[in-house]
Amino acid sequence: MDRRKFLQRGLAGAAGAGLISACGGGAGEESAAGPAVHTRKSVTWRLASSFPRSLDTIYGAAEVLADRVEAMSEGKFRIRCYPAGEIVPAVQVMDAAQQGTVQIGHTASYYFIGKNQALAFDCCVPFGMTSRQQAAWLIEGGGLELMRGVFADFGLTTFPAGNTGTQMGGWFNREINGPGDLKGLRMRIPGLGGQVMDRLGATVQLLAGGEIYPALERGAIDATEWVGPYDDEKLGFHKVAKYYYYPGWWEPGPSLSYHVNLAAWAELPVAYQEIFATAASESATVMQARYDQRNPAALARLLAEGVEMRPFSDDLMRAARDASFEMLEEHASADATYRKIYQSWKQARSDAYRWFGTAELAYSRFAFGDS
Ligand code: CA
């Protein structure tokens, strides 16, 4: 029996734990012992992350992946994780995975829209979907299949790696009462959110994580976005900007990714492919849970420090939404691949909004505001 058929039988017949024992050659089928032993070869992969170790929720997802892969393979399949800058800089991990310098790039796909604008849909776009909605589209709505078609052009495939949940709008040194207050505002905001801010009249700055605090402190910028309370607190923005606005409409549910080199994937024993996919899925669940568990306490600490938290006004949100949709439509009219993915994503978003606008919204509105 060939290895693939054997393993598919193992999967169908015995579920997760059974698969491991089947790999050990003890599945009760003498003929399986040979190929099963073959799948137990030792494999070591390298993972280059776009994130520093200090972002322990995001970077921690890669460590969960590595730990689970090693445990499930009984130590035979190992992944060594390297934070941003150790093998390649943060914005080169896709290239490193593509070239096979590493087998996995751990990143946010929207960092790479310079290669293909459609890569943004693997992560998020302004006024896109929330964490659960994005996961539903990717995992069950055909999104991942569409995205993998784009990644295949780069010799890569992609797996969801976790989500921050809806981000905060960030730190401002003055009040922002309407869209007019964005004119001339010097804000650090990368990617598509930055492009929309630019359309709204802001002066967009691109600064790496470590450069933001000093720029805000000396008044070289007026505002910055980052992630949410737990991550923002570590960078200390509350010490140099008084106002903490929400929501980060440019990142309502950014989904991180593992970019896996396709040639390396093809060489991986099928059992290890299953282990990888399962561990990736668990790491994504753990990452979201960590954010959801740690953000409330971090927010309470920030508020105790005197931070003033404000929602963006409805007219600012409407202006930003209009500019965002205009931008997405422009990208869609310029590129057929983008258009195809955009149409699937847009339909999913519209369906999700309709459903989430009923029970989920009514409950949230009633319960959250009252706690
Ligand atoms: Ca952000």
C-alpha cells in the first residue's frame, strides 16, 4: 500500500491519536510497517517571523506551532523559530520562504502587497471582516483556496496563523473630532490603512516599531497606530500621547499567516503535513485567546494611568469607509486576479454583516455596554 493511501486510512479510521500510532507502525497492519517507518524520518524546518519575541502573543503563536509539531511527531519533526531580524528583516520573510532560505515565513500577508495587491485579503483590508468572519471566509468560504492560488505563483502556500481581533485606532496627541481633523495630521500607519489616511488628508509616515516612541515623544509625528492595549502598553505610547482612539477600522480582524515553501511541503511526509496543519490551527486559536484574555487587563492598566479613550466619530468612520471602498474598487478594476478574490470576499463580507448584525450585535450592544 502506498504511503498516502495508508495514511488516509489511518486518518479516516482512527482520528488524531490513532494517526500517531499508525505512524509508529503499530496500527495492526503488518504491511504498513515499512512505509510507516519511512514517515518517521527526522525533519527540521526553520521559521522566520516578521515579529519580535517581545510581541509574545503574535510571536508566541509560532512557538505554539513548533511545540505542538514536535510533540505530535514524537520529536521527529522540529521547527526552529527565529524572530524578526535574526535571519532576515521583518518585511523579507516572504522572500526568504519563497527562496527556501527558510521553510516557513510567519507574517502578515498585507506587508507584501507590493508583490501583489490581492495578498491583502489573506490578512485584512480596511473596513473588512472581523476575526471570526475572516476565519469563516478563509477556512469554510473558499477564501484560503483562492489565496493559495495567488501564493502558488510565488512557490508558497499559506495557513492561517491567528488573529489580533479588532485593533485600536491608536495614539493621538490631540483630539480628533471629525474627518477634518485628519488633514495634515502626521500619523505612523502602514499599508492600506495608510493609503486611506492619505486619501483623507493625513501625512502618512512609515516607521518601524522601535522608531515610533521617540518620534511621538519629540513631536515628529502626531499619532501612531499599533495593535491594541496589550501590545501598545509595552511600547509605552501612553506616556507620550494622551488620546487612545478606537476602532482601528483599517484592521478589524487581521489574520496572520504561515507562508510555507511549496517544494519543502511536497517533500514533507503526509503525516507531518497533517500534524503541521493541525498545529497551525491550534496556534491560531491560542493566539486569539491570548489577546482576548490579556487585552482587558492591559486596558484597565492604561486607563488607570490617565489615558483618555475615545471612539472615532461616525462622520469620520463614514468618510474613511467611503474612501476605503473607493480604493478597493479601484484595485479590483485594475487587476483580474484581485477582482476574482475581491468578489468572493465582498460577498462573504456582505453575508457575514447581515448575520452578525442580528443576534451577535444585539447581544453585544446590550451586554458589553452594561458591564
Ligand atoms: Ca495595526
